[in-house]
Amino acid sequence: MKKQILCGAIAFALAWAASDVMAEWAHWRGPLMNGVSTEKNLPATWSPDGENLLWKNKVGGMSTPIVMNDRIYVMGRANEVPFGGEPGKPETLIVGPKTQETVVCIDANTGKTLWQHAENVTQSDAPFHRLGWSSVTGDPATGRVYAMFVMCQFVCLDGATGKAIWSRQLTEDQGFISTFGGRTPSPVVDGDQVFIGGVSFGWGDQARGQHRIFAFDKATGKLNWSSATGGPPVDTSMTTPVPATVNGQRLIITVAGDGGVHAFKANTGEKVWSFQASKRGLNTTPIVDGTRLYVAHSEENLDSPVMGRLVALDISGKTPKELWRIEGLEAGFASGTLVDGRIYWPDNKGTIHCVDAATGKRFWQRSTGTIGRPSLVYGDGKLYAGEANGRFYIYELQGEQRPKQLSKVELGDKLGREYAMFGGAAISNGRVVIMTATNMFCFGTNQPAATPAPTKVETAPPGPPAFVSVTPNDVTLRPGEQVKFNVGIYDANGTAITQFEKSPGTNWSLGQLTIGAAPSVQTATRPASAPAPVKIGNLAGTLAPDGTFTAGGNETQVGAVVASFGNLTGSARVRVLPALPWSIDFEKYTEDKPPLTFVGAGGKFATRTIDANGQKNKVLVKTTDNDLYARARTNFGHSGMSNYTLQADVYTGSQMISNQRQMPDIGIINSKYVLVLMGNHQRAQLHVWSTELPDERKASGSINKTIDYAWDPNTWYTLKIRVEQQAGKAIIKGKVWPKGKDEPADYQLTLEDTQPNISGSPGFYGNSLVGAAKSEIFYDNVIVTENK
């Protein structure tokens, strides 16, 4: 009989380490992931003018601060431009040509800014006022911080210096989408992994749009696993995964854009259960308390015409069971807290509801204003409650009775922001930190806090092997490049098995990927059916006995590297892209499917044969099946590409609506810069952030170069964009001409960016319009070459 031994000393040390950081507020929901601080002697009153105020500064924003190692970390933005301040134009802030999203580090003792890390806003439809809605997370074990930017740049920073340790472009690598809503998810660290969730359209077997959880190695940024929630996403979501141990099993629990709550094994990504809570996407962070889970939303219910619900679930078994619900409680943004058997949850109108956690019985309601966005925080018998118009309250809890108001302050300024306050409070070492649109305030005692003693956590020994993981789980290579794959063995609970008395060893092989069918819709006349899964893959190369893979061939490839351990197998996804130059005419690609190596194409782009002047020709089409995807992008390289030129032929139709012609916009992408033909405006343009361009209302905006350019529907044109990286700047050049005509000798558009994007995948952009105005867009004859 085989014998498995878990390194118990490691598990014991991790449990104690987690208890030692109770005084830190390293995640925006606090050390217990439920908005609860265990500190005592916290302030009951304060004033922005002096009472109990330790300091204030001019760092403003919408995220919730975290506090770690006497440093505060928040998301923000930089390089705004003042606007207005004259009759009819209120003073505010707007986008400038150098506006960026930031992570800011502040000395918790003085309020002074220590460092700032900034990222350009690119490939996003989010508006300016919704930058910085995400919150960073910290890792007390390493002192590092992790942040997700609105354009899906996921970064790991040294908490002391702000130096980037690693960075992943999740739009170009994994197909994450950044939408107009600006609902950017927040990460969480658990053990050796950092987790982030969101709607993504990947490549190959992950092309279909899904809300997915991604688990990265927190030290290297390499992907350990990714798993889909299963349902079709109808919204993006400001989700935050919640780590929790339920019945001895370590889980990652998340709400999703498909309206569900889902649990996955933290180490393996295997789905444990799902619960469908709503028809629309969820945003609040659930509360996990032992084998119970509480979650709220403000969307359509599956079984009721009433909007909104607070629900309690028993998650002790294989399938969650509803224990109670409160119908009509519309709480879709702010997250609640749980203290002494009572739930406190703010609704969308700023009313706090106190509910018995065991039965769902309502005890009281208390209004904080009119808009509920900041999440609740509890500490030392008090609730710290913000409201979006800038009101901030401190309440003394009195059991089942209405709380006593101890303090109320008004913090209403919101220059260039949608709300005066969006994030909740952070509590650390006797200090309470809050941030408004324009300022940060720290009040309290500034003294070390009393925290509970460490608690020993017993960890059960692992069972027999049940799962094999292969990491890194998703890689993109060029022919000749190597990657060393590693194997992890886990029991049925997802617990790692680190030692074996007898091991069968690992055998390596190359394999294919499996594309599963999209969920079918069941109707009264047609039962749900699912076509058989399809195997895909042409991966070539060599595999060494230690798991080192060397990519072979000189063509585009996809496939799997497979590890066998006894009768168990696991695999990693591999995409191979040849060296430049590339020439793509789509003739070899499967009809009505997205090209296998394209990222972000699923459900939005597909290969199709068209009849052009009596000749059959296969092209890529921007589809119009779903108006949610009217504005879409797809990338077909990798995020590290730089100093290249992209050329493609493009074509679209038009529609006549009320005697006005409606034409789509067509673009190609190089290093995050877009060259676009604007149909209704009859212009050609270079830009990076399309939703914040200057217009007749405001002269300032994101960088661009725009010219008038008359072009026709039902006619092929050639677009060409060249991006040159020079010392401290990028030179972007674009040209357009009718296909078949002579190429212009000079570029018609030139843009100099002194805050450059230094790399990025080539891709396509299209806005096919919606409803009766929409038309399909076509792309063909793609050429990518290195700059000479």
C-alpha cells in the first residue's frame, strides 16, 4: 500500500503565520475576508478638521485602502486635467493626454506618498470616472502587493519600493474583457497563489466566453490553473474570490457574471459546486461563515418578479441548500459584514439592514443616505459605514436594537468622479483609513492594537492521489523555445501530496485539447442537446523525461503537454507562434469558427467563405449575432511583441436608418495602438483609449491623431500601422488606401507618444453597431513584419 505524507510542519506554520497578521488589513475585506476587525480601542468619533485625526492628504479615489507593514496601498489615477470653473461649467477634472491608472503607496504614520506605479489606459471601453474601482491586495508573507488595472494589466509589485516583480496582460494573453461599466475585479492571495476572476474569451478550448477564475503562482506570475463557472456571462463583475476552508477542504468561492456563486478547489481548480442566484451578474463579495454562505444582489431573480435578494446557503454538502431568503432587498454593490450571529448589509439606497444570520429575521434598518456603494466594516463594537454622497457614520451596535449614532461627517467633494465615496474603511493598528474622491483621512490612536493570540489549525493528512496538475498551465512559445513543466499530485480534497513511499513516476507525452460544446438552450419543442466534444491540436516538439518541452516546427500550433501518474493524467495548454514575418489569409482555418490561436475571438469573430466577384474567398468576419459584443477586439500574437508593422485588408457594409447611412468602425491593433476607419464620422484615426477622446464638449482627452478620410461601404481598403520604439517614446504611423490601388509613399497619420506602450499583441478592432444599424466587418490578407 502506498503511503502519502504531508509536511505537517509547513501547514502548521502557515496557520500560525495567518493568525499573526490579524492586525494587518492586507485585503480590502480585511484579514477575515468579511469586513471584520478584531482590534479594540478604536475611535468612536472624529472630525476631518482635527478630532482624532492623525493626518489627511490629497490622495483620492474609489478603491478601498489596504494596510500592510505600516504602508497604505490604493488604486488611483494620475495626470488629470482641470476643466470648467466658469459660468455654466462646474470645476472638475477630465482626461489629459498622459492620464494613467495608478497604485499609490502611502506611509501609514505620516500620510506621505512613498511611491506610485502607473499604467497607461489602453484597449478599454471604461470611462475616466471609473478608473481605480478595483482594490489591491497584499501578501504579508512577502510584502508584495497585487493589482488589477482597468485594461486588465495584472501586476505584482514590491511593497517597499514599487518595483514591478512580474506583470501579465490578461486581455492579450487570456482574453479578459474590459467594458464600459469599468467593473474591474480585485485579486486575493491565498497560500502560494494569487487569484483573479473575470469574463474572458481565451484561445483554443477556452475561446467561448466564460466567467473564469485564474490561479497564478504569486512569486512568478505563471498560471497554475484556470476554471470556468459554466454559465454564459451576461455581465462583467467586480468580483473578489474568497478563500475558505469548508469541511477540511480549501476552496476559492466567487460570484460571477453569469449570476451564480461558484466554489473551486484552491489547489486544483476543480469545481465543487454552483448556485444560481440571479439572471444577471453579481458584484458583492459573499460572506463565508463555517458551512454557511451569505450573498446579496439587486438583479432579476430566477423564480420571482421581485428585484434583489439576500440569501443564506448551507454549503456543507455537494450542492448548496437555501436556508432562508429576504426578497426585494436590492443590495448589488456594497458588501456586508457578519458579527455575533447578525448580518449587516447595505442596500443600493444606502440603508443598512440587520438580519439574524440563523433565521433571516429582520431586526432593524438604518438609512445612511441615498446611494449605497461603500462596503461595511466592523470593529470594537462599532460599524464604520460610508455612503456614496460622502457621508461617513460610526454606529455603536446594540444587539437587536437600532444602533446608536456616534459620529457623522460630510465629505462631499467628487471632482471628476461619479461618487464622493465608493470604497470602504480599512482598520489597522488602532487607525481607521478612508478615502474619498479627493482626499484620504486617517483617524484613531496610532497605537499598536490588541489582537487575538494565534490559533492552531489542525490539518488532516492527505488521502490517496486523485488529481494531477501540470504547471505552468498555459504557455505561448516560439519554435525552438523551451519550458520546464512541473507536476503536482493532490488528493480528492485538493490537498497536496508531497512525499511518497512508492511512486509510479511521471510519464510525459504530447496531446490534444478538447473543445466542449456550448450549453444548448432547451425549449418546449426541442430538448437540450450537446454535440460531442471535438479534439484539436497539432503540437510538435520534443519532451525530455524531466518535463522540459522544446517547441518544434515553424507553423502556428496548439496542443497539450500531458503528464501521466499511475492511472491519473493532467495537462497544460501550449500555443506556438512562428517567428515573423507572418502572412495570414484564413484559407486553412475552420469554417464558422474563430482561429484556434486567436485570443478574444470566441463568439465575436469567425472564419467564413464569401463570394467576391464570383470567386470563393475565406476571410475573418466580425459577427453581429450578439449586440453585447458590438464593440470587440481580438489579438493573434503575444503581449511581448514590439517594433513591428501590421497590415490588413478590411471591408464592411452599411444600413440606411431614417435616411441616414450607418457604417461600422474598423481597426487594426499594434502594440495597443489602434488605427481605425470611422464609418459614420468618415475619418481615419490613431488612438489608444477610444472612450476618452477629445470632442466638442472638452478639448482635452486621450492621445490621438485624426484626419478626415472619405471611404465607402462595400469596398475593400488596406490599413497599415507601424510602431517604432525609440528612446523614451513610441512613434506610431498609419496609412490607408483602397485595396488594389498603389500604396501611398508616406504615412497619412503620425503620432508621438512620450509615455509609450512598449509592447503588445497585434489584433483587430471592430464596432459593428447594434440593432438595425449593424453590419458585419471583414478582415483578410494579414501581414506582420519586423520593423527594418
